Amino acid sequence: MVTHRPHPSLRGLVRRTGGFTERQGGPQHRRELPFGGVPIILSFGDRVRISSATGSGEYTSFLAGVHEIPVDTSHDGSLRCIQVDLSPLGAYQLLGLPMSELHDTVAPLDALDGARWRDLGDRLAELPSWSARFELVDDTLCRAAADGRTADPEVRWAWRRLVASHGTAPIGPLAAEVGWSRRHFAARFRCQVGLAPKPAAQVLRFAHARALLTAPGAGSISDVAAAAGYADHSHLTREFRRLAGTTPSQLLSAPG
């Protein structure tokens, strides 16, 4: 794995960028869980199989919108790629389409409008080094950012509040603070983030609880529920079943 610090102009749009080379003796399976971001996989020719409650398919380079459901991925044991994790509002600006269209969806990268995305994975594979590949990725994203439309200031402010509170900020006061009706606030937020404010907050809270649960020295599940803002152990378990397809205890005991 090779990590890369994105260009400074992409701050707030790109969360992280990394390159991966994986060579295993047989098929590899993973379950990806909701995290409140938009990942882009730029494969150098290897194919990845995707399966979820909303559909399945086989892809080389692809992107996934903000999800509320788990996604199962698999490949034959060989995978070389670059992964770029975008913030939802970064994706809104960089990809040039409403994020609500990508909710719980995986799409091939070539489906995006614009020649810059076409065969990007193949072009990266032809370059001689990771540094040259990351330079091409940064250049592509910077050009897309310059051409894109930024999210509403009100939506950006509300999203930052939700992220900072790990999804526990009350939704009603957020709408009141920006001076919009709750209906208008929800519609604009959903268009630009991919989820309405309440389910977006639930995904952020789940991601925080999962991080607390799997951290070294984590307390009991009840302790994690309280720290993450759930009413009790049962409330946390219900949300894990809905968002991860498993209970907290089952997640902890799963390999890897």
C-alpha cells in the first residue's frame, strides 16, 4: 500500500488517496460498510465483483455513492488499483451530478460525463511509477474541481456540523439555523450529499460507533452505545443490523 497526500486545492473534497497491490493465492472477499463517503476505485485492469441488496455487477474502475447498506466485494486474488475517497460534497463538485442519483449505487467510472474519466485506470497502469500515477490523479481531480459546481454554503455548514458531532447534532435546529424550511433543507441536502439529513446522521453515528467498537481497549457494547449517542445497547444493535447486516458482536468476531 502506498499513501499519497492530495493536492492542497483538494482539501475538503478528497479525504484520502492510496495505491494498492494485492497478490493472494485465491479469491478474496470483503464486506464494505457505510462510512459517509464516496470511494472511487481506479483499477489497472483487474476486475472486482460487487454485490448488494440493490444489485450486482463486475467492474474494473468504478465509484460508489453514499450507502446505507453493506456491499460485498470479491476478486480473483490479484488487484492493482488506486482508491480515492471523496467527501460527499467533494463528489458533488468533482463528479458533476446530483449525489442522490448514486445513493446505494455502484457505477462504472466510464459512465461519468467527460473524457477525463474515460479509461483513467488504463492510463494510470501505463505510467512507470506511483508518483506519476498520483500526479495524474491529482491533475484529473483538480481540473474536475475547477469545472464543478460547489455545494450550497448552507449545506456545507450543516454537513460540517454533522461530521463534527459524529451524527448527533439535532436536525431541526440545523434547518432553523440556515433559515430554510425543513422540507427545502432536506431536499437540497439530499441532492448534494446523497442522503437526507437524518439518514446521513445515522450513517455518521454508525461509522463512529464502529470505530469505537473496534479500537484497541474498547469498552463494552453498552459503553460504546452511550459514547456514540445511542439510547442503549438494543438501539445500537438495531442500527448495526440495518446498516452492516450484522450485530456488533458478530462484527467483532468476524475474520479481519
